[in-house]
Amino acid sequence: MTTWNRDDSHLPKVLRGLRIPMIGSPLFIISNPDLVIAQCKAGIIGSFPALNAREAEGEPPLLDAWLTRIKEELDRHNQENPDNPAAPYAVNQIVHRSNGRLQRDIDICVKHEVPVWITSLGARVEVNEAAHSYGGVVFHDIINNKFARKAIEKGADGLVAVAAGAGGHAGSLSPFALIREIREWFDGPLALSGAIASGNSLLGALAMGADFGYVGSPFIATDEANADPGYKQMIVDSAGDDIVYSSLFTGVWGNYLRGSIVNAGMDPENLPTADPTSMNFSTDREKPKAWKTIWGSGQGIGAVKSIGPARALVDRIADEYLAAGTSLARQFPD
């Protein structure tokens, strides 16, 4: 396995020793145990939204079964590969008021002692306290410095800086500005999200001051991802110019594939702005029929040239990351 030693001693123990400093971001609907397990076995932190685990009414919580499977498979891998252990996994909690099953999902994550939590759409003290009750580490995703300060004040251990170009609910700030402002006052774990789809951009994130790259859209075009085949192929066929920034589809500003908007019969150049009160992260997934095939993506997908195993994607980024570091070192000899 390709590795590159770096000083990560300032990080919480659970975040140290990754193959490369990368977190597979939680993808709504798309991230599942297959993808998370593949990411972790490949040496990066894999994650999924708790809300992706949805069971029929009256059935036992699917989240409990998912976590049991992930833990068992990673434990088995570690026993069989003591020299190449799997990276830890993470669960994303949507803490917005519309998430009616949040407390149930928190209780399940505490039961399984999920090593890393990623919280979104609101920082809440009680959620952080639940993770900390057994030693879990919490990242909170933010789009500006104001929200970053609030998250840390409410007990988050680390931050995910969601900058311009990120897939899903992206911010509008340049990563150069956002990371610099956060690092003026915060020296804890920091991940950068925004168009990171290659080893070069991963190294660039570290050069700016991040500890991790937060990578999502490239994993849509993997065998393990729970995505429509047309979605996967559109990721491969598209590039940065094919991304549209809109608040229409969830009430929160985000980046979406132009082709999927056109296919739904809408004009990407003339989308209305949504009412923020329309945000809905309840468990029923109900939304206008035309929007069910609106597909999110970040601006970095020009680096994605084919559909394949998640392990192959991690291998490519790892190789590029090492090559970029070696090339940079030659430009700045001692």
C-alpha cells in the first residue's frame, strides 16, 4: 500500500495514521455500507448519512444493522491485515429541526461507539456531548467563519470547511479565504471540501492549512455507490462548467449537474431562488417528482474519467498525491 509519512501527532488518535489525509464525504442516498467499507479498507475515512439507512415502518432500525455490519467487516479486515488496518468510519447526522429521528439515531451511534461523527445544518451541544460520552470525535461542516466559531463554541472537535466548488450544500467562499480565516484562531482538526478530486488538489488543501481533504463527488462514479447508472456516467462525462449553483431543490444553496436539470425539463440559467423555510430533511424523502433526478456534484469532476471500484479511485488519488509532493519537493530543495 502506497503511504507517505507526515506529522499527524497533533490530531486526535482516531484520526492518525491514514494512508492519505482524506475523508470520503457522506453522500445523501448514495453512501452505503459497501462504499464505506471499501473506503475504510483503502485507507481513508469512509462516511455515510444516518438518514440513508431507512427501514419500512415497523421494522428494526436499519442504522443499527448497518453499523453492526461495518464494524464486523472492518474488524475482520484488521485481523487478517494487521499491517494494513482499515481507517475509521464516520456517520453524518443532520441536526436540522426537520430531522424527526435524530435522537433515535444518536442513541444508536452511541450504542455502537461510532468513532467519528460529522454534523450538518446546525451545531447542537447535546449532539456533541453524546459523541464525547465515550470518546467520539465530532466534525461540524460550515460555510463561513461565523458558523465555524459557533460550532467550536458548542463543543465540536473539528471543522469541515465547505468552500466554493463543493458538491451538495456548498458555500460560496474561496478555500484560500475560508481556511486562512479559520486558521487565525483554530488549530484543531480541519477538513477542506471543494473540488478535491485529484492528489494534486489534496496536497493543495494541506498546503493551505487543512488536515484533510473532504472528497465526495468522485465516489459517485464508483461500483459500490448507490447511484443511478446515468448519474455515474454523467459524473464521468461532465466537468466544472457543467455545475449549477442553486437553492431551489432543498432550500439550501448547493451545486448540481446541469445535465440533470435539463433532463428534468428546467432551464439551468433561469432557476428561481427557494424559500429557506422549504428545507426538508425528514425521513419520507418527499419532494416534487421532477426533482427526484436532480443530481448534486462538485466542480472537480473533470478529474473523473471512468466508473470503477472505490479502491481504484483512492489508489489514483494516493499516487497523484505522492507524485505531487515529490515534484514540489524538487522545486524547493534544502
